[in-house]
Amino acid sequence: MIHSHSSPESLNEVIIDTSALETNFRILQQRVGQDIQIMAMIKADAYGHGMVRAARSFSRAGCTSFAVAEIGEGVELRQAGIEGRIFVLLGYQDAEAQLFVDYDLTPVIFEDRALALLSQVALRNRRKIAVHLKVDCGMGRLGFMPAELPTLMTRLDDFPGITLAGIMSHFPLADTPDSRPTLEMYRRFQSACACCQAPGPVLCHIANSGAALYFPETCGDMVRLGISLYGYYPDGAKGKDRDTGEHLIPAMSFTTRVIQVKSLPPGSGISYGHSYITDKETRIAVLPVGYADGFLRTLSNTAQVLIKGQRARIIGRVCMNLCMADITSIPGVNPGDPVVILGSQGHETITADEIAHWMGTISYEVLCLFGNNNKRRSLTSDPKKMNEHK
């Protein structure tokens, strides 16, 4: 007879502190001012934090605008009961256009063809579709060029059923506090907004986390915040050190457990390629974490983890599902002991910024890697909100 059991728990677990997400939203709302709207960037599964979970957390803190990359993400949010405006940043395929009406989603438009197709959908449904136009003011990525806008404005009447609700652009250098081009790009954006007249209000928004923190004069009508909502500064640890106000709180931690402890004699090679050879008797803890879990191979012989509140260096090459930590100087380590990959244990903390430095990347990528490659659960001070696994 086969008995029904709940699915076995993984030894690796990403924990999301939803209270931290809410607190970060409130800190940032206070920073930019209550009269400026915040659009929460929850694309890429909320930077690995879980899109629905993050949207619910930010909603509790007062957020009413969210941004996703693809239209399917917007549909998923609506089906999960998320209210407010949901912006779709990366366009849509022809067959998906009806979904903007069916799920009350807001399209971001960066090409004429999209306007024509949405106009057909609006007329067919006897509805108005409010759009935001994307302008390329220096990012060199998606968007109409500023010189195209005057002609585009004269042609909007050619697209019945479409209403202009916003103009947006994106800063490429705002995470550098002394970036002069950022202010020049903002002036370019202001000029673009000035030529975009519409019967109703038009929201102008260009500021991301870096701009909101370091160039507050560019906040416009709305700011689009991503990494800062998840507790990190766009320029890494330097941003935190520079911040004299209430610090943002990292919302993600990543833990595992020791699965074996063993002693190796001098001259022992560890892991593939023997990139590390012991020079003395060495005690190692084998951990069930590897590059399949987002703990990249570039962390070999470089990264550190926390065991019994102390730092233990990863030695040998990181494998697909395993890595080894040197615990020679940490007494009393046993199989089953908790290990912190990201987060705090005792008086020590390992941040996504530190791991990003070891990886040669940025905190954004670390959070996406860990969050999107491991089982997640919520941690919150409100017991009614515990164990949101989405």
C-alpha cells in the first residue's frame, strides 16, 4: 500500500522576510515623499523573492502599482487577487493583446505596431486602453527616440480606443551618485514629456532605485523601485555605508545543513580538478549546495559560509549539488548543523553584496539565482501570513 505523505523538505531553503519587504516600502515612500507614487518592480519573480508574495507584501504597505516583464506574469498576479495597476514592460505577442482588456493590464508601448493592434482590441471590446509610452533618453535599449515623439503625438488620433496615460524612460547611470549624465538625461526626458499632451493626466516617470536615492530631483510623478525594495542599494555596500537615514533591510536569507564531516590528511585533493590540496590535516563539512542551486562555480576556493556563527571558507571546486567548507578551526560541527549561505548567524552576516563581489557580479543576480533555484518560504512577524510558498 502506498501511503500519502507531504513532500520531503529540501535541506536548502531560501527564507523571505515579508516584514522586511513592507518596511522597505515604507522607508522608501517616506524618502521620496508621500505625493510621489511607487511602482514596485516585481519582474524576474520579484528578484527571486516570489512575485505574488512580494506583491501582497507591498500592497499591505500601500503599493498600488506593479511592474512585470511579460504579460503572463500580469495574468498570474490578477489570478492571485492582486489589485492596482499592473504594467507590462516587454510588450506582447499578437495573440495576447486581448489579455490587456481581460485582466486590466497596462501596456508599455515602444513601437507603432503595438498601438495599432491594441486599438483594434479596444474597439472590438468597446473599451479604452490606457498606455504608457517608453522613450529612450540615453539607455540605448527599448523605446521611441525623443525626436519621434512630436510626430507620434500627432498620430495618436489614428489609434481610437487608446489613451495616453504616461511617459517613461530609464536611467543607465543613476546608481553612481556623482553621475553628471543622469541629470542631462533627465532634462532630455522633461523635454520629451513637455511635447506629450493628452486630454487627461499623464504620469511622467524615469527614476529607478538609484535615482530615487541619489537624484531625488528626478523622481517626477512616480518612481520605479526594484533592488531597494528588497533591501539592497544599487551601488552595493557603498550605498549602505553612505546612507545616513534608516537603512534598508535585506529580505532574503539562504540556509542549508551539513551532511557530512570528515578529516583529510595533508596532501589531499578536494573536489574536481584538485584545485585545492590540503597542506595540513583538514576537517571539512560537506554541504548539499552547488551551482544548480545558484551557488556558482566561480565561488570555488573563494566564498565563505557561516557555521556555528563563524566564517568557513569554501575549498575545492563547487560541484553541481555539493561544496566543501573548511571547518578546521570550528570545533563541534556535526551532520545536521545549520549553515548560512546568505544572511546572519551569531554576530556574523554574509550579504548579497559580499557574495556578488566573490562572484564578480551584482546583488541583483545573486538574489535571482538563490531565490529562483531553491524552495522558498516566508518568515513574518504576523502568524496569519506565515508559510506563503508562492
